[in-house]
Amino acid sequence: MATRLTRKTIGAVCLGLSLVAAAPSAVAVGDVLEIPARDTQLATEYLLNDVAEAGERMVAVGERGHIIYSDDDGRTWTQAEVPVSVTLTAVDFANETHGWAVGHSGAVLHSSDAGETWTLQMTGIRAMELSIEAKEKQVEVMEEEIAEAPEEEKGDLEWALDDLLFTIENMQSDMEIGPVNPLLGVWFENEDRGFVTGAYGMILRTTDGGESWKDMSGEVLNPRGYHLNAITQVTGGGLVIVGEAGFIQVSTDRGDTWETRESPYTGSFFGVIGTGKVNEIMAFGLRGNIVFSSDLGRSWKTVPVDSTATLNDGVADEYGRIILVGNGGAVLVSTSGGETFKHYFRDDREGVMDVVPVKANHLILFGEQGVSHADETGKNL
């Protein structure tokens, strides 16, 4: 099985649906967090948003709380035991046994048996409580700054304080609706340390395997609360988060601090991967835009492509290829280190959310069609 060098996020269409349809009522949200995923033979045919590898095992997650796993390069699949029926958007394994999946309603799931069974570690209510607590501490700090500031500087600080208080009031109102905001990205360094990211600037970190979480949104410069769609680690150790409006943040100290990177594209990024070479980053997203950096995001170049299909995820494989997948059945393949891509569109035109190469001429695709086996261009085998 090919070694994956990527993390994944949900695509544009699915994010839009999540924010529109996430909160019809607190009762409905509570139900899907309490009702286990239904066992069905059709789990491989429903929408799958992401896939990760637990050793030689593939584990894919999708709508209705479906999690499936395969030990034979995707030829057969088994459905996992999952305690929720929310749509799951991303999955990552720290090692062969310990993995985390995230999704709508702020759900965070953990598995300690390579994805066979899962437990619910956190919901959006707790995530919101953590965020409010962090912002209330910011209010205390800002009030002290205002008290000590020269008179000519007080006005701007007071405006900023008003904005912060308004944000807290909005979050408290959202709490009455229920856990509505989706998580969109997850990455774990080991069994203890990991991050989850999501809508409206959510970023949480754990150092004890998800037993407790800390809100990190105040450590990332994101005053407009852009959605944080994906997080990954690239070769060399750098952590990268991408999101709306060309948002890119990089950490070189395992996520303790983050630096803003200026992007040549100001639209939304939905995915980010490493190429396998030290400090190389490829980010991609809306309308097929791809940007590449060889210096951990300090400089960028735009990668020319002939397709405008929104791109959702990708992988750099052991065969020297970079493969990106997206809406409308798009499969883009580069054999030049990402300098150029050839693009193909699958006949069914169903959106593709993720890809795993298992041979030089065999891809497994995950998306609106569920699981599909395809050749190197994305054509069904």
C-alpha cells in the first residue's frame, strides 16, 4: 500500500451544506449525537469524506456516522461501531491503533483498536464552552490594557473590546441552539498530542489523547473567524493550516505558536499536503486553484491547471506522483513534482473527496460514489 503524505478536509459543497443544515433544532442535533450509526451493507456506497491509514488498514469516514475499514487494499470493507450518526468529515491515525475522527456538531471520536470501534470524546457544546472561556480571558487582559493605555490609544482598544464582547454574546446565543458548528480537520502527532480545526476559526489542541482540550484560536491570527478547513504536517516537521480567503498558518514548533503566510490566492483552500520533500507545501481548493511553496510558505507560486473544478484532497505517493481529486469527478495527476498537472474527469461526474494509490496503475477513490476502484487516470476498473 502506498505511503500517504497528506491530510484531508471536507469539500466546498459539503461545508456549505453543513452550515446551512446544521441547526434545525437542538433536539435534532442531540439525536444524531446520541443515536449510533446504522449498520448497513450500503456504507461503501454513501458519501465518504476522508480516509486515513492505520498501518496497512484503510479507514474511511462519511455521512450518517459511517466508518468503514479494509485490510485488503479496499477489496472488502467492514463497518465499524460508531456511537453517533452525524456526518464525519475527517480522520487521522497517530499510529496503527489510535485514531481520531471529527465531524458535524463538533463531534470528536476516538478509536484505540485501529478503527473497529469508536467512542465520543467531545461535542460542539464543550468546544463552544472552551472557546467562550478563552475569549473571556482575553476580555480580562484587554480591560487591563485599556486601563493602562495612553488616552489617545484607548479608543481603538475599546472598539476591539466591544467586538470581542459581541462575539461572546453570539457564541452564548449559539449555545442555546445546540452543537451546530462542524469540525473539518484533524491531525495527531502521537497518541497524546493532536489538533482539530473547524468552522468559524475553531482550533483545539489536546496533550492527553483527547481527555481534555484547549482552545487555541487566540494563538492564531484570524480576526474574521475564517473556517479552518485542513491541517497537516509536511516533511521537515512544519504544521500547516489552510482555510477560507487564502488563509494559511504555519507552525515550526509543533503547534505552540503560529505564523501567518501570505498566499497568492485569496479564495478558499480546502486541502493541503506535503510533497514528500523537506518544507514543500501544496495547498488547493476553490475553482481548481493550486499554490506551491518550497520554503514552508515564505514564498509561493501558482500552479497552472486547465481545470476549474474545486479540489478537495490529494496525496503524494511512493511512485513519484502527486494526485489531487475534486468535484465533478476531477482527478489531477502530476509526475513533475507538482509543476504541471494532467486532468481527467470521471464519467459519473460524482465528487471525489479523497484518494489512496495502491499500485502504480490502481487508485481507490472516496466521495459521493462511496468507494470506487480506478486506474491511474480515475477511470473505473
